[in-house]
Amino acid sequence: MSTQRPDQEPAPTFERLREQIEDTREELGHTIEALSGKADGKMRLHDQATAVKDQAAAKGAELTDRIHDAAEHGVQLLKDHTPDPLLDRAARAAQRLREKTARAARSAYRTPDVAWQESGPMADPARARRLPLLAGGAAVVVLLIAVRRVRRQR
């Protein structure tokens, strides 16, 4: 006769224990797969973000190259369509401007401090509006060149 109570299950056999261990291992394997899937999802998102970042950098570099090429092409077209005498004249004017600027810089070192102090109140407004003044001066030079060119063509 057995010493078991009717509400208890019989003691598991060796084969039954082995089956339970296999079932537990299988469940554990599914759990690990699920957890690694979640971690893998984070890695996939990280990889996708890196890929998008790299793709954006490549596209930016490509666009920069295209803009640079277009600008070079525009400069070349401008040079091709600008008459040689005008280019020569512009080069001579630029050289004269460099020489005059160098002369002015040399004379500025010889200018007495009193002159600088007296000219300061008059020069400050011009310094504050340097860009518009330079742009206006450049526009006047371009306009004068265009007018002279039109007059010579008549």
C-alpha cells in the first residue's frame, strides 16, 4: 500500500522530470527570443537612424558639389561672354585700387593722432554703414561701366 494522500499527485518519475525540464527550457528559449527581439528592435532603430544620418550627409555633400559646379559653370559663362577689353580694364582698375589702398595705408601710419581724433566723429557714421556704402559704390561703378559701354556701341 502506498503512503500517499488522495489529494497529492504521485511522485514524478525520472521521465516526467526530464519532460518538465525540456518544457521549461523551451519556454525559457521563447522568453529569451522575445527579449532579444525587443533589444534587436532598439538596435534596428539605432541602425536606421545611423543610415538616415549617413544618407543625409551624403545628399548634402552631393548638393554642395552640384552647387559648386553650377557656380563654376556660371563664372565660366560670365568670363566667356565678357569682352576681353572689359576684363582687361577691370583687371587694371583692380590693380590701381590695390595700389591706392596700399598708398593710403602707408600714409595712415604717418597721419598725426590729432587728425585721427578730429576725423573720428565724421568717420564713425560711415563705418557704421560700411556695407551699404560699399554696395552703393560698387553699383555706381557697374552703372558707369555699363553706360560707357552702351555709349561706345552707338
